[in-house]
Amino acid sequence: MRTKRTFTSTISTELISLLDDYSKKLNMPKNHLISIAIGKYMNELKKQDYIQSFQKAKDDSEMKTLSEEGYEDFLEIINK
């Protein structure tokens, strides 16, 4: 099974210069630096999705009821 794939893209000259600079400064291949940066950005996007889902849920009366019932069940379990 292949764990890596090749892709081609274009980015601004400024970003290429920054990538070159940090690749040399960190003694790290550019593709590795790009992978780290994309991974961190994707994690941030996931986190924002998670936050938005909770923000939507807080205004949903059915979700409030379910969470309150779940909290009561939790308290019963830990107080036994």
C-alpha cells in the first residue's frame, strides 16, 4: 500500500522563498515542512468544525435536554 502520493501545485514566490529559507534553517526537506504545515492547518480546521458544532448544539433545545439527561445519569453513576 502506498503511503505517499505526488501532486503538483503552484504557490506564490513569497511562499516559495519562505519555504526555501526555513527548509535550510531547519535542515528539513521542503516536502516534510509542507506536510507538517498542511497537517497543522487541517487539525485547526477540524477544531473549528468541532467548535461550530458545539455552538450550534448549544442553541438546540433537544441537544440541551439530551446533555442534561446525560449529566444526571453521569452524576448517578459517580455517586454510587
